[in-house]
Amino acid sequence: AHGLVEWVTRGTYLGEFRTYLTPQIDDLYLDNEMYVKPNYPPEGTYRIGATDVTAAHTWQTAIQTRDSPQFRLAWPFNGLGWSATDPLSLSIRSVSGSHHLINHTFTHENMDRMDYNTALSEIGDNNALAQSEGFPNYSPLSLVTPQVSGLTNPSALAAMWDMGVRYTVSDTSRAGWDNPRPNIGIYSTIEPGILHLPRRPTNLYYNVATPAE
């Protein structure tokens, strides 16, 4: 629609056009197995470190300085991998005021068949960690579920609602979960007060680090 209006008016029209970009870096504090040929299932693990956080923060600052002052990276985190003396935890604490920290549950367990009490604990334990760390931009209203799971599980959704969650993400690559219209989310049919925000995945697997992989 935007392209059509711009073509008809030759680029002159009243109003404002915005594009919302919220890049998310999942599984903060956890490590992941890496793809290693020819041994698959993969061998070895990788976990970002303090230098990676510094590099990401420096990159964000450059983007903000150049042309997008409101640009913020979002870090969905899992409290299971946090440690009070860990260099990664300390580095996140030092830059958390410049980024968005989002609840990703405590252990990253799939929520498709999770019972109510477990879901309550998964969400609540991460809320408690965020509070103890004093993340300035953290809000219990938002949740990124592990593997975008639990969105059709009444028990998990009830726990989300009772913990104050009002926004989750969905996966646009799955049938029925794309935006119904641009910049429009999908309200849950199970917990109608929860809005699912369609998130577009990349075509890179989570466990690769090089173009060849």
C-alpha cells in the first residue's frame, strides 16, 4: 500500500510512514551446541562472552549515532545460565540500560505440553532475576517463549496471563501465524488479552558460525 500511494502521489503525501525493527538475540546466558562436520549431531558448544557484548553494544551505538537514535537490540534471556561472578553477566549488567531485556523463561524448556505450575515458575524465576539485576528497560508484560512454543497450550497461556504477560512473539514461517495485515498482531483465541507479535526468522540455523556451515 505504501508503494502504491508513493507512486500515485509521486512521493508527495501527508502523513508519516514508519518501519518498526526489533532485532532479537535469543538465549542470552545459555550456551548452544555447534554444527561440526562430519560429526552430526554436533559436537562442542559456544557461548557469547563479554567481548561479544561489548562489540554488539559498540555496533548499536554506531547505528544510533548515524541515523537511528531509538534503535535498540533486544536480548531475550534465560536465567539458568546466569551467574553473579560470570564475565558475561557482569558485562550485560553494565550495558543493560541501553538495551531491551526480555523474559525467555528460566530454563528454555518447550512450553507446548507444559503444565500451569511449571510455566508459572519458568516465567516468575526470570522476572525475579530481572528485578534483582535491576534491568532498566525490562517489562514483565513481554515474553518470548522457547522455540515459539506454548501459544496453543491453555495451561501455559493461563500462567502467562496470571504472571502479567500481555505480549508474546509468534513465528511467521509457520502456517496461520503471519501478520494478518502489515504491523498487525494476532490476539490469542485462548487468552484473548494476550497479543502475539509476528516475528520473522532468519534463514540461518542457530548452530552455525561460518558461511560454509
